[in-house]
Amino acid sequence: MANYRLNLNQQPNGDYEVHESGCTYYPTVNYNDLGSYNSCGPAVSEAKRKYPSKQINGCVHCSKPCHTS
């Protein structure tokens, strides 16, 4: 299992990205800890549940199966 965090700094395209621990872009400031999961899918779902008004996406580098834009 890996720990996932939501970066609360919005990307230029409007996304808020979910990152897996060990990712180069894993946030260390201004983030929400989403917990530990076996894959990015449940982590992205949790981020969307916590922040329904935000455009949530998986990181293209560490959560590629959940990256949609």
C-alpha cells in the first residue's frame, strides 16, 4: 500500500493532482493527506468525495492510470 496526497495548489489547467508517496511531485506543503491505498483509484475517489467542487486528477507521473487530462 502507498500513501496518497492531494496537492492543494491548482495546476494551470485547473486540476488538483493526487500523488503517490515517492513521486517527484509528492507535495510537502499545502496538501491533504488522503490515506493509504493499493492503487490510485480509491485515492482519487476519496479526493473527489472530500472536494466535490474541485477538478481532481491523478498525477501523470505516479498515478498514470488515474490521469485523465
